[in-house]
Amino acid sequence: MVAGENPQAGSGQANPPLESLPLLVVLLGATASGKTALSLRLAEALRGEIVSCDSVAVYRDLEIGAAKPTPEERARVPHHMLDIVSPETPYTAGDYSRDARDALRQIAARQRLPIVVGGTGLYLRALLEGLFAAPPRSETLRNRLRQRAAARGSDYLHRLLARLDPRSAAGIHPNDTPKLTRALEVCVTARQPISQAWSAGREPLLGFRILRLGLDPSREELYARINHRAAAMFARGLVEETQTLLHRYGPECWPLASLGYKQAAALLRGEISRDAAIAATQQGHRNYAKRQATWFRREPEVHWLRGFGEDAAIESAALALIANSMRGIL
């Protein structure tokens, strides 16, 4: 049975009324919008547990560049889906969906409130909407695409995907070679866009009432925070962390192509200056935030909160929405 699924589904018995199902809070928003801060406050106030929805934070040893909650923050409330695989291990949206659904089921069984904190749109879609029946893997095609990425850069794969499947390309970072490779593989082997394949044969998450809360601060203020946070990552030791990861896992370790790590690695190779690495990381995160906003606007029934997660008024509004949902008002 899929985690979180109604055990009566398909049994011929009537499904339980929606109001009797456990509540699932999904907190989504762009990078640096304050999702971590708000999720901690909500979890502490409501006996909640946090389920990370981030494609980089699942990997061990990636700390500064992944912007994970600090050890002190993780000690405040239980966290799930952090540090669960080695950076050498491929981890797909399907893997995430299965593992995160199991975490949700266990949290609900403890009668705690699950709070999914979402920054990776594809992972969130896999969790809530389910996965399509994917075509078989083609190692020949994958190797060819990896060679193209090595020769021309991952941006080449992103441009190719944008021609074949613009909708999917909008939700995948140009540096995320594994996701770009998989999306292109599906487009070629299934002879249809991966976004079209998503629309058929999926198994959505059942057994929960889902309340989506979205953080939507002003773009000017968000970009200022992004710039500050990117610079702070370098000040906190991102270059040194990247050097350790390169020594431990090697330059082919794909999470090291993600934002921040990629620029720090270029700095270590002497290709760019420290100031240029910081500026490129800031620009990359601003571009990513713009793509996140586009992706999350397609999420259904989101209650948008016009501010940052640290704002007291935003916290109060979020708590009120959750309380109303628990009472069946929403």
C-alpha cells in the first residue's frame, strides 16, 4: 500500500469523509523566503514534524551550500528526509516520493502534524501527485547525454529540454544534470514530453487533507536576502566544504554541480575570482527563485502569505489557516 493511502480504497467500502482524515501542511516558496523559520514555529506550536522536500538536502555532507537547518534547529523538532543518502548515490523523485510518503504515514500514526517544507517543485509533485509509468532506462542514451553535458555544459541539456518540453525545463535547474538527463531520456524513449507522461497513470497521495501555504515576499526584498545569503555561504566556509567534498567524492559527484558548489569548485580550479564566484552564485539563486515562483504558481489551492516566514504576522496568518482547516472551515 502506498504510504498515506486510504486502506479502504478499492475495497468496495465508502471512503472516509474528508474531515476525518489527518491534516498535511505543505509549506512552499522560493529559496530564502523563510520556509525553515516558519516551519519550525508551526511545528513547535502544533506538535508537528518537518519533512524536507529538497533535492540537495537529501545528501549527507552537503551542509552550507544546501542551506540545511542547523543542528540547533533540527534539535528543536523532528526532521525527516535530510542526510539520507551518500552524494555518490543517485536519488530520484520517485525515490523521494516513496521515502517521504513512508515518513508521512509514520508521523500521522504518532498523531503528530506532518509539515512538508517544499523548495524542489518536481519532488513535491512526485510526493503529492504521484509518478507516471516511466519507460525503461537507457544507459546508452544516458551516457551520450552525460558526454554532451561534460563537453558543452549542463546548460546545453537544459536548452535541449526547453525545445522538447518547455514545461519540464521550467521546473529543472540548468545545473541539475541528473534530472535533465532523465527528462530527456523520457522524452526520447517514450516519444512524448515528460510533462505529458506525468498526466497519465499517476497515484496521488491519498489519506490526508492537504493544506498548501505559500510564502510570497516582494521580489526586491527576496533578491536582497538571496544576495546576502549567498555571500554568507562563502563567508561560512562554502569553498572549504566544497574542497573537502571534492577530495572525498571526486569531481564527478553530481550534487557538486548544484548552485554554490559549482561556483566554489570553479574558484578552486582558478577559473574565476572569489568575487565572481559569489556574484555568479547570487545570480543563479535569483534565477532559481524566479523559476520556483513560476512552478509553484501552478500548485492548486495555495493560500499565499505576502511576506517572509520570520514575520510575526505571517506566522499568525499561517496558524489561523491551519486552525480553520482543522475545524473544517476551509
